[in-house]
Amino acid sequence: MEIDWSGKHILQKSFPVVGEAKVYMRRNENMGKCLLKNGFITPNMPKLGYAVDFRYDGETVIMMNRLTSEAEKFDYAHVFEKRDGFNCLFYLYRNRVIPKTRLAPIASGKIIQIIKLSEFPMKNVEEMVKDDYIPVFEIWGTKLLEYNIQFGCVDVKKVQELEGLPELNVDLIAVMQADYKNYNYTFLPPDQIFKLARDYNLNPVKYHGTIELTYNNVTKIMEEVEEQNKDGIISEGRVLHCYNGQYKMFKVKPFDIMTKDVSATSKIISPNRIVAELQKILLETDVLEITRNPDCYIKQLIDYLSEDYKLNKKSKKFIMKIFVQEIAREFVQRYKDVKEPWKLGVHKMFLGQIMALLR
């Protein structure tokens, strides 16, 4: 599929290290790819769709008793745990290993703080990337709370205790083979995840085996996770990795979590949802940069939310209010010793909130 780098679905701005870039925002297999000024196109990790077909009637999810048309193309699936964290891949650009988040060519926010931790296997990652692999990780654990990175519905602390896991987990969830000359990034078959994890001393994501990809088998997984969560949510679901020459991944969530997720995007937008999306931007971008140049980040936030909500003037005004409050709070938390934020170039829209929090 040829990429259209023009139009409303493109976010254009300047980023650290890589400079001016266009980010593809439309929700398809190219979402998150970035075109740099010199013509370099980054890899991406697309958002996952559900394996089962359903509709939402405004109250509940109604299963259509079939797989989606995309899932029906595959006979088998490798089943992996769906961890509750954030996604990050690494690629090579001008002989430098670059961490990439969902919607930015380079991470410059809280992710950089996580990557710099001694527990993060950065040397192993660099070795792998320099061998022309693009590793994709799910990064999760209670360590993220120290950086105000919030989880979803999973009791992560309980998961760590039950499975004997550390506070920071860096799970290899996918690997691409890089052809940087032609900007082709090919996902490798699921079994390669385990081999490469061994070769580079990395942790693969938890594996649950292989299934024949049928509607009944997928709903069986949903029921199993529902049972697993009966005394508290310890699993968000599974990710199906499918390969038949083409590579595709699908998410499978227990019915109650799936219903909450689907209904959350069909009702009036909540402050929590706005904050959740804003936290994703903060993962990618330092809060000081956002306070200096808020306009493009407001646009990014509104564009992302408008994928799931019909936004009118009133709702956009509400989003702006939450945006200013949350960014001011994050700024004070990160730069608590700064008494004159305007000297750092902080935009006037934040100054009232910041000064009130500093008092």
C-alpha cells in the first residue's frame, strides 16, 4: 500500500535528533510510520484490531459469531499474553539506535527516562538493532508508577507477585527484518521471537501455545481469561500472532473488558480518557517541549480522540481545559524547583496553573 503523505491524516513537526518529520495518523497498517526530511521512512507497530466480529448497540457488545474478515485469512495463530504497558520499537538511523513510540519517530518523553534505567537491557537491544533487526517491546511493571505512567485495568503488582517478575519488564513481542535501503520492514514468523530472544539474551513475552484460528477457539480464550480474572483482573487478554507469508496480529480480550473498551469510545468523552491519551503523548515527548509549543500537541490529542468521538466546540473546549491542567501538573512534578517558568519559554496558557501549583 502506497502511503499518501499529504492531507489531514498527517501530523508534521520537528523532533529531536531526526528533525522535521511527517507522522501518518490514519488507523491502518501504516499508522505511526514517519517520513523524515531526507526521505527516510521509519518502521511502525500498527494498532491491533479484534479477532472476532461484533457490533455495539449503545448498551452492550453483540458478538456476530464469526471471525473478522482479516482473521479469517489465517488457519493458525500463536497465542501470546497481552501485557498492560506501553509499546516501543528500536530502529537504526544514521548508525544510531532510535527508540520509536506509536506516533513519533523518536521518543523524547518519559520513555527516555525508562530506557536509561540500569534494569533496561539497552546494550542487548543495540546489538540486535545493529544486526538489522527491529525489535518491538511491551514495557510494563510497577516501576512505571514512579514516572506517573498509568496502567489500564490490570493489577500489575499482583501479576508480578504471581509470576515472580521484577518491577520493570521489557518483553519482546515482535521482530522485523530491516531493509533500510528500500524502507521495507518485514515481520518475522512468531517462532523467530524465541530464537532471537535467546540469541540476544532478551525476555520474550509469555507464550500460551498454538491454536487453530476459529471463532470457537477465540471465544474459548475469552472465557478462559474471564475465569482467570474472577478474583481480580490479572490479564488484559491475549495477542494472536498469525503468519501465512503475510503477518498479522489480533487482540483478544475477555468479554467484560472488551465491552468496557468499546463502550468507552461510544459515550461522552471522560476526563480519564483524555488524560490517558495525553499520557501517551507524554511518553513520547518531554513536558517542557509541550509547554513551549502546545499547538501541535493539542492538535495531536484532538485528532487522536476524534477517531473515537464526535467532537464539537464544547467537547474541544473541555479537552483544552484538561490538557492545560494535566500538562501544568506534569511540568511542576518534573521541574518543581523552577520558580519562573516563563524564562524557560513556557507558553502563557500554562502559567496560571503552574504558578498556582508552585505556591
